Amino acid sequence: MFGPLLGSIAVLLFLATVIARVPMRWWWIRSFEFPRVQIATLALFPLLLALVLPISTSWRIFTICVALLTVALQLRHILPWTPLWAKDVNDADESEAAPGITLMIANVLTPNRQADTLIDMIKARQPDVILTLESDEWWQSQLDPHLDREWPYSVKIPLDNLYGMHLYSRLPMEDTKVNWLIQDDIPSITTYLVLEDGSRIRFYAVHPRPPAPSESKRSLWRDGELLLVGKTIHKKPYPTLVAGDLNDVAWSRTTRAFCRISGMLDPRRGRGMFSSFHAHYPPLRWPLDHIFVTQEFTLLSMQRLSAFGSDHFPILVSLRYRPSRADEHDTPSADSEERQEARQTIEKAKSTTQPRE
């Protein structure tokens, strides 16, 4: 009795692992890229039970082998985002004087009304730059009185479609643009931040639409937006930060392709997952809120902050701008085939209208 049951569970978890490798953009396929930690953990249960329960030798061997294969395949994706892996972005030297930037990313969840908790967190942490996502007119009315004086440079895009964003900065901003890259209701921001020594760094704020039954049945438009930003960064090399809720996990095929296309580095790699979603359900957490950097930056600290009523935790990142250490990093790169595939994805995303659900 227990043998077929444990074997069936092991097979189902293995199939969930394999489905994530299918190169199709339907939301239900791409969703299997998210819970890799959860699937790997679940696969340990039939493995352990097969060792202790009275089942036949054939079922025991079958269950253990399938479960081990599932765990191994998942660990292949998970391990780079643990301290067991080499760091993508080198540690900053705290003793060296170098211009820096501290950034807070907070997806506020539009109907959330705990603005005071977030404001208190901002005042306590004193980031140089604050990026809020899903922020509408109500959130702007709460944030402006507390932030406009200390963070006088801003870009405000209040929307009630869950894709509003607000950027507050105490660093001067230049050549600021609001872009609608792929879809006319999904904004992004491009600006240049001026550091204390006069250096300029390029900054992108993004929040593409996720592949989900209530949002988009395919990941085409999310993938196209991320790859378009990556392609632009590659074509116009410059010290750059990309931040936002990517609605994608760090280990997905799209996010990894974005890093190779753009040549950007992920500060999470070699340090931890810093899972920012879902704040209310600990067993269902994965990293959705990201910051990527070019090779001119080193990392002083990265933290996941406390919950404030949103379904996302805020992420706080402190960086140092050290162009002299750029050659210490191994910059990822894409081959010609991957760049061609990215161009095709971008063109298809631009030319295909998303059906309104």
C-alpha cells in the first residue's frame, strides 16, 4: 500500500521539476519555476518515509532514486542563491572611502493601509533612494508629506491598476524618463543618479506584469520587457542599477537570460535568497524583488526588512561605487543564439496584444 503511494508522490514531484524546463510561456508552466525550494523539500518526505516504512524493496529503491533525482535537479538551480556558492558581487571594503548608494524597494500592495509602518522604516533606515511599487494616489498622499523634504527628487506615477510606482531620492536625478516599454499600462523609470562625488549612475525601475491567471496567461510580455531592458543596457554600457518587482524568481530562465543579455550581476548569488514574497505565508516564499548591478559596484549589505502589511517584504541594499574594482567580477554574457532569441521575444512581445482577461 505505502510503496505505490510513495512512488506516485515522488513521480509527481519529479514531473513538477521537469515541467519547469519546458520552453513554453504559458503561465501554469512558468509557475513551476517559482517553488523550487518547496518542491525539493517535499521530495525529501517520500525519500525518508521509503527508508522507514515497511514497503517492498523495488518500491523503496524506485522512490528513493526518483526523489533523489528531483532534489538534485532542484538544487542545481537553488544552490547559487545560498552561501555555498561563489559571490556574484564582491564585498565592499568598509575602510575605503568611496561613494555609495543605499536603496529600498517596497511593493506596498495597493489596498494595504499600513503606510505609517513603512514610513517609520524609511526614516529609521535612511536610504538614499526609495522605490515603491503598486503605489496609487492614496499611497502618494501618505508618502509625500513625510518624504518630499528629505528626498526632494522624485518621479511619481500613481496608478490604480497595481502598476503605479514612486521613486524618491536624496541624490539628484538627471535625464529622467517614464517609459512604457512593452505595454501601454505598465510604466518603468529610467534616470541618472548623481552620487556625492559627482559620478553618474544609470538607474532602471521596473515592474512587469506577471504570468498568472488573473493577470496574463503567458509570460511573453514580462519576458519581453526584461529582455528589452537588458538589451538596452548591453548596447549602451554604463554603470547601472536595475531594481523592482520582476514578478520572476532569481533562478528562472528569463532572469538568468536577462543577466547574460545585460551583463549584470545579482548580489543575492552566493549570499542567500532574501525571499521577499509572500510575507503572510512562510511556506510559500521566493525572491521576487530584485536589484541587479553592473561590475562597477561592490556590496556593503543586503537585508530583507520587516513586514508592513504588504504581501512583499521590503529589500534594503547598500552598495559602493568602485569602478577600479570592476575587473574583479566575472561578468555574464550571452552567445549569439541567445541574443537572437531575445530579439525575437522582444519583437513578439511588442507586436502581440495581450488579450484582456
